[in-house]
Amino acid sequence: MAPIPPTLGTPRQSRGALDIRGRGPRNGPIVLDGGPEMAPISPNVRRAPAEPWRVSMTHNPEEEVSVSYDIKVEDVEYIRHAGTPYLARLYRPQGTGPFPIMVELHGGAWCRSDRLADKVIHEPLAKNGVIVAALDWRQPPAAPYPASFQDIHYGIRWLKARASELGSRPDMVGSMGNSSGGHQAMLLAMRPTDSRYAALPLPAGSPAVDATVRCVIMTSPVIDPLGRYRYAKDIEAKGKPYPLAVDELIPCHDAYWKTEAAMDEGCPARALEQGERAQLPPVLYLQGTEDLAHPRPQLDRFVAAYRKAGGVVDLELFDGEGQGFIMRKAGSPASNRAIDMIIEFVHKQIR
């Protein structure tokens, strides 16, 4: 990997009450011979100007400091399988740092989409002093479970090994994801030492780093793969018209997980209920009350199990909002409020 240039520039600061977008106060709540290959930074680099998106850095409204950073956006190959590169899109605030790093995982029922899907979240985070690394990874049909977990686990360690070059520290890494990406973020955060997920070694001579994370943010996660699969099957059995695209979801579950037993084994709540020893980083869980793709009972089961195990979950339900409202309704009050909460949570948990 070619050297990553040091961070440049300084943030713009202003004093005032919390106002992330200048809108006024917020209204509340595959396998390789010799291991993975590395490659230099892609030439696909651009700079995005800072916008007046700001985050409170203190608890006293009279003393809050608003900061807006210019950001640098670049695609970097972080791993290669059988000649195919997999990229991380890095959003880097240009300033002194050290900045938190959030590893962001896209949705797509484990089978679709890519690192560009959640740009609506990536840029505000970076402009508020958070390095965002949005990853691509192997997907079905070529690579079912646990291939994506192996790539993401590797990606977290790869970022930690380069944290100082990026303007951060190895102990300032969190993870987040939307839909199936949220599930992967959570399960991997609970199982950072699982040998199945840690199967890909970093290049010889890399620093000794692990895949633990400081916090997890989930937006409408598929928190119970088996529960969602059976839910979709029930909808399918009742016939068309479907209120949910089950004819797309069910094949994706089958392609990624292969068996119901694997879906069950990959359920975070089930792992906790069975007494599995797990890491329990603080969690921010965001979801709309009208989200038909991510059933509420599965949310409740996870929250109860995580809290019972001693974990902390900040749960925020957005009244009347459906699936993927943050991205699908970008710029709406609910989407803006969710992004505000994400920014605030990262700065609270990673300092």
C-alpha cells in the first residue's frame, strides 16, 4: 500500500447551540495462496468542501463548540481475493486529529449493494470529525457465510494497523451498518476473536491488532436472520400482493446462509440467550416503527438479551417511518435527526 498522506488543514469552529446543519436546535430524541494481497491507493480521489454541519463537543449548551471539516474522499484496495480487489471508500476529515474511525457496512440482504450505498450518512460524519471507512466484501453466489465476516474482520484490523497514517489511533475504531450490514457489525463486534471470522491474516510484519470495536451503530438491522427468513416465508405463503419484497429477500437468505441452522447460529440474541461469552460494546439502535422488513419483535428480543447480558443499548424508534428511511428520505426531519444522533453517539463513545 502506498503511503497515505498526513492530514492537512484545520477545522472551522464556531460557538453556539447544537445545530448540525444550521437548521436550528434538534427536536429531541475466497482463499489466497500466501494470504490476502495488498495494493496501492486508487487514483479515484476527490475532495469535498465542508458544509455547515456541526456537532456539539461539550455538554453545556452555552459552551458548545461547532466544528466543520473539509474532507478527502478516496477509494483504497484493502484486500484482494483470486485477483479481485475489494475497496474501502475512506472519508477523511482534514485536520489534526486523532479522529474516531467508523467502519461502515452497507445493507442488501448480505448479497447486494456496495460501499457507496450509505453516502447520506458517510459525508456528514466525516464533516463532523469522524473518519468513515465504507467497505466492499465478497458476496454470494461465490462467497456465502462466513466470507463477508472474514473480510470485514480483516478490514477492521487493516484500518487499525494504519490508524496513525489516517489520523486516528487503533483504539478509536467503531462499526456501524444498515440492514444486513447492521447485523454483521453487531455479530462481529460480539465475536471479535471468533477463529472463523479471523481466518485471514494481515501481511507479515503488520502490527498486532484485533477486531474489537468501541461501539456499534445499527440502522434497521436484520438482527435475527432466521426470524426474518421465517417471517418472509409466512408472507410468501399468504400469496400476492406481498407487502414486502419477499421474492427477493428469501433467495438472498438462502444464497448467503445456506441453511436455517446457520441463520440461527448467526443470530446475536440467540448467542446471548445461550450464554455465549461476548463482547458488549455500547450500541445505538435506530429504526422506524413502520419498518416491515425488520420486524419489531426481533428488535425487542435483541434489546432485552443485550441488556440482560450487561450491554447498553440506546434505542430510538422513529414514529411512522419505514424501511431505510435515512437514505430513502434523505433531508427529511427524521433522516436528519437520525444522522444527528449517529454523529453525537460516535463522539460520545470514541474519544
